[in-house]
Amino acid sequence: MGVAGCGKSTVAEALARRIGADYVDGDSLHPKANIDKMAGGHPLSDSDRGPWLEAVGAVLRKDGTVVACSALKRAYRDIICRSAGRSDPVTFLYLRGDRELLKARMEARTRHFMPVSLLDSQLETLEEPGPDENAVAIDIHRTVPDIVKTFLEAIGPLSARDQSARIQAPGAASA
């Protein structure tokens, strides 16, 4: 989870490969209207995000799944967890980075609908996970393999199946 440009999709894909899980990019769960709105430079409202967050949670009902999803607010993470309907908790990997690096990464992308102009909106919306949430925060200045390794060490020794069942990985570059 995290704002646009933090590397959610890249890290989630690497994490899924490492633990033998299925990977889903949360952007693929957005309705076309949401994609069009963001592509047009307009941030999503909470009501725009609601059905999408529920869809993210529904994907997490399946064991062995890692989803890349922004999950910017605590309320959004709560919707995802409720919609997942799991007996075990969803674990969030929060990819934290500074505005300059996030902006540079977004400017370097060539095939993504999210314009750099929405970065500040995402940063304003972001509520970092609290100590009572099931989340691990890792700085994005690290390499992808190091982020994955650090996350897996933080959540403790589990089988690949158990790990993937507990993980809601870094969010898609969704608003």
C-alpha cells in the first residue's frame, strides 16, 4: 500500500513470486469511470473508492493472494479487511517515500493512467498505518529484493501458503 509511484505493483509482484502466491494489481479492479476520472487529473472521492475497496477485499478472500492497492486511509484499510472476511488478519506492507522520489518515479513512467498532478492529492489523503494496524512500513529507497526480504522477516516465519494468505501487499498506484 502507498501513494502513486511508491512501487506497489513492482514490490507486490516480487513478493508474490517469492512466496508462490497469486498477484493481482488493484488497478485492474477499478471501474472504467474511476480510471477515466484519475486519467483526467481528478482525484477519486470516498464514494468512488468504496466499490473498488470492496473488490480488493473480495480478491483477498482467496488464500495465496497478494494485492497491490493504495489503501491510503485507515477507513479504506478497514473496508478491505471487512470485505476480505478472513479469520486471519490482512497484513499491509506500507511503502513510504518522500515526495521528490515519488514524483521522479511517476515522471519516469510511460504507460500509467495516474498523472503526476495527483501526487499531492494522494499525499494529502494518506493516513499512515497506526501502531494498532497490522502493517509493516518500509522505506522505498531500498531495493525491491531488500523490501521483500525485510517484510518477510518482519511478519515472521510462515509457510508460503500462510504468508500469502496474510498479505495485502503494497497498493496499486490507484487514487
